[in-house]
Amino acid sequence: MMDETMRWFGPGDPVSLRDIRQAGCAGVVTALHQVPVGETWTKEDILERKALIENEGMTWTVVESLPVSEDIKRRADNYQLHIASYRQSLYNLGACGIRVVTYNFMPVLDWLRTNTGYLLPDGSKALYFERLAFVAFDLFLLARPGAEADYSEPEIAAARSWFESRTPQQRQQLFDDALLGLPGSDGRFTPEEVLGALDTYRGIDSVQLKANLRYFLQQVVPAAEEAGLVLAIHPDDPPYPILGLPRIVSTEQDLEEIVTGVPSASNGLCFCTGSLGARADNDLVGIVQRLGSHIHFLHLRNTKGDGEGNFFEADHLGGDADMFAIVHEIFRVMKARAVSLPMRPDHGHQMLDDLGKKTYPGYSCIGRLKGLAELRGLQYAVSRFVE
Ligand code: DNO
């Protein structure tokens, strides 16, 4: 069976470890969000977090994320210092018994949605990416210099009328949702901060960013090997360039280049069906078939797109991804490798009692519990007949 886990944002998370335990999880996915990016995670801090989890009868199965600093991604300023810290954090995590570390290499912003409270017909709420809202955000709220060049004339006109039909509150909501801080922090970016950060990527195209990722991996993969743990890179979300920034972990080819570029059992992938699945040209089942030996962590969720760049987060077994076929293929991989891969139900709808609670967008308890229960049923069924 897959190893069922849930993400926990630490002691400040309104979802408690007890909740996660009651959802039936044996494992927890968490990070030391309080440590500034670029600094070392000490053994003391790691052990303290580990003890909290173990006291609730679970294990700390995966670190998500050990964040990669912007300096490292740009290979500038303090990148060497940050890489040294990263290596040390890996040694410390390994010494404390952690075996899987997830990270991403998305410049400036992690995942991005234009609406974190998209109302579904039954009154529950989902995360939504609306193309026109995003274009309007880029052109009229962020007012990114040169942004017009990224869109066609009809698209700009449509975004303008979309924007003009919004109330000031709706515009503010779009702004807040799109610039939501990185997961695990309450911080929100200001437009000036974002524009300033975007500016630091001037001259860094996808070729350069790929070279920077490769350099980073050459530096940290040997440390991961020595520490006895595996790295799992998370794909871009959404999986294409945004705000003029390159994104290089979006397609099967990107994933393949990453694992073959620095070959090592410790240089692996986090297979996120929701992120990769937002691109119709990503063959999710095929990716598991062809790259399954490199997958160390699974994020299972589903998106529903309309073919025009808009998508919302659907039920875990609904949406565009064939979750049955994916889970079936994952079971084949686990059997061939004789491993149990950690998985978490990624995101969930805000529903029932959670509608009145403030939780991290996508990370309310009940929606994830529902997703996990559905995925659990699916995996029980699949495990009976996988050959
Ligand atoms: C979104 C998450 C991502 C993921 C990071 C990994 O909900 O899946 O934020 O944690 O990209 O580094």
C-alpha cells in the first residue's frame, strides 16, 4: 500500500496532529517553516518537531519543503553560503532519520491561483486558476513593465473588460489571492516586492535556470547520498512560465533531464498529479511508467480544465486525471521496486464545518480527509488485482 500522510504546517496549523491521526495517517509531511530560507536546520529543531509527531503516534515521513533560496536559483549573491547550509540541513535531517526531502525550483512564487475561494455548485470552495483574471492581475494590478508583450491583443482587451467589470473588493481579493505568500507563511507580498523580485531574474532564461538547477543538484545530491536520504523535486504549478519568469519543471522532458542530468538514486521526483495534470499534454500515466523508478513522493489531486487555460481543483477522483489508471501504475512501480511510496492527498475543498474556519488555502482538514478516504478506497481496490 502507499504510505498515507498529510501535510502539517507545524504547531500554528489550525489542523492538529490529532486530526491527521484520526484521518488514518501513519505519517506527517512538514517543514520547519520558522527557519529563514537559506539558514541551516539544526538537529535540535528537527528532533523537537519529530518528537511532537511521534508523541501522536505518527512518523515524520517527508520534509516538504526544504526551501531553495532565490540566491541559489539565481546563482548569485549568497548562493554558496546557502548551498553549504542546504547540505548541512540534509546531513542533519539524515542523522535524525528523515529519508525524503521535497523542494521546488520555481522562481519567486510557489503555486499560484487567482481565486482561493471558488464556489462550487454545492457550496463548497475550491482553488481556481482563471486565465483572464491572471492576465488582468499581471497587467492592471501588478502592472509589470513589459507584460503586454506576453499576451495577444484580443486577450488584453478581454482581460481589460473582465477587470473593469469587477468591484474594488473583487480586485482586492484577486490581488490577495494571487500574491498569497508561500505555503506555510501568512505573509503576503506587496506589488513592489514582487516587481523587485522579478527584476532580479532579468537575464535568466530557462537555459540559465536549468544550468543553475543542475549546479545546485551537483552540489547537494552527494550530500543527500551521504546523509542516506532522497531528494524529490516538486513540479511547477501551474506548469508553464508566468510573469515573465522561466519555469523548468513542467513537462516529462524536464523531469527526465533532471534525473539524467545528475544521475543518482538520491536525485528524484515528487509526482504531483495536480501540478503536472494542469497541462493537457502531460501524459500522467506514461510519466509513472517511464520515470517511476525516480519517484519518491506522491501528491494526488485532480484538476478540471476547460481547454482555455482555466482550471479548478476537482474532487480527487474527479477531474481530468484518470486517478484509477495512475494509482494502478503506481502500484506496479511499488511492486517492481518493492517499496511503499509516501503519498498525501494534495489540497481539498473547503467544506462543511471548515467553511467557517481560517485554514491554509487548500489545506483545510475535512476536504483533505474526504480526498484521502477516496484515495484509500481506490488503493484498496487496486491492490487486490495489481499483477
Ligand atoms: C502546494 C504544494 C507546493 C509544494 C512545494 C514543494 O500546495 O504542493 O507548495 O509544497 O512547491 O516545494
